[in-house]
Amino acid sequence: MDVDAYMAERIPLLDAAIEARFVSLVEAPERLPENLLGAMRHLLFPGGKRLRPVFALAAAEAIGGPARAALPLAVAVEMIHTYSLIHDDLPCMDDDLVRRGRPTVHVAFGEATAVLAGDALLTEAFAVLAAAQVAGSTEDAQARLYAVGRLAVAAGAQGLVGGQIDDLAFEADASPDAVDSTERRARIDADGTGRARLASIHARKTAALFQASIVGGAALAGAAPDQLSGLEGFGLDVGIGFQIADDVLDANSEEAASILRFQGVDDARSGAEVLLDRALDRIEGWGEAAEPLRALARFAVRRRR
């Protein structure tokens, strides 16, 4: 299927839902400071690929539900992803000046406002998901709680935050003051655990949010336990494959936590293909409804942009 056409249909649905949430914030009894609203919106509009939330919508469809069932989660996921980018760009972290073709939030609004805008997006994400209308059945309520809990774990110490902490430590070990790339590689793999450390970082910092998007979206559409189990592995494989694709696209950068510290581009791409094949095997036989999910997986792992 045409994955670009699919995303072109789904992204406006997501953007409209995000915009509606901001309208409700503007109309709230407690008026939000304009600079905070501006900082929160700065990277959301225009956004990036919107791949994580679109995966949530596709997962809902893959188990036979409507995409709209996963829309609250999709909005929450995009807010959390954007918060993570705002904080990643801060001087105390990656110290980046440009994101998505525009000044980073701390450059445009100041460092303190950037920190608070990230905090606001993170907490607002859970407000969106918790406030969404539930049909009223016990199963629906349980699915919503499952999605909230799954997303919290992915965003917290066990997931994105913990992965970021270890990523910073990894970068420190790979300090560019080493004589050459061989010396840097020796530093980060001094005890023979460098590759395992990197895999753990990628699983938590990148793949965890993909997993939460996919299993949460399916849960809100009524997925059965065996379907959720299959999608857990699917999300992990696709998320790590996505990160490998990122590493390959950034092959000429000085990024420390990259698979290319340990293997060449061709081997990295081969490894990503193995992950993709395993992911697709996990949803084999799911029928035509799962084709958008399969197409998104292929795009995430094989993309060249």
C-alpha cells in the first residue's frame, strides 16, 4: 500500500485533535501565559513525521477497530515525543540550536520556558488521555487504564527518561577528546558491554514509546491479550529498527550512541531487516486490516529520509 497516502489521510485527523486540545486550553478558566502556549506549540506545529501517533491509529485498525478509538492516545504520544525533543535540545543535554528547521524552543523562548513547556506537554498528554470520553463499559475503562499505565512506563524512569540518562553517560564515555574513532570505541566498549548498553538505550529511549503507541492504540480499540502480546514484540522490533535507520541516516554525525560505533552501514541495515522480518512475522495472518501497520513498519525501518 501507499504509506505516504495513508499518513496524509491520518495526520490531519491527529493535527485537528491536537489543535482542539489547545483551543480548550486557551478557553480554560485559568488563562495560560501566552509565552508558555507559544513554546508548547513551537515544535508541534508544524510537526515532524508524526510516525509514533500514526502507528497508534494503525494498530487500532489492525485489530479491526476504528482509527479514532486510538486518537486520544495518539495525541498524548505526540505531546510526549515533542516534550522529549524540547528537553533533549537543552544546553544541559544535547545543546542543539535547530529542530525541524526552526530555532529550538530554548533558543526561541529561553531555557526556563523551554523546561516548563516540556513539563506542560508531558502532563497535558495524560490529561488528554484521561479526559477522553469512554463508552462506559468495564472493558473500555480497563483499556483506558492500561493505555495510561503503558504510556507512563514508556515515558518514565523505566523507559525514555532512564534511556536518556544512560545515553548521556554513553556520550561521556565516547568523549571526542579521544585521539580517533578507534580509541573512542575502545572507551565505550572497555568492558565488552558497549553493544548491550547501546541496545538497552535504544530499547528504552526510542522503542518504548513506539511500543506504548502500538499496544495502547490496539487496547483502546478492544484488542485481546494475545494480540497485545504480539504487538509488544512488534513495537520493540520496529522501534529499534527505526533507531538503526536514524543512525544510518546520521552516519556522518558525531552521535555517540549509534550502532555505527560497532558495525558498518551495510551490517546495520541487514540487522534492521532482521528486526523488520521478525516484527512482520508477529502479525502474520492478521489480514488486510493490518496492512497499514505492516506498511508503516517497512517505512520506519527502510526509510531514506
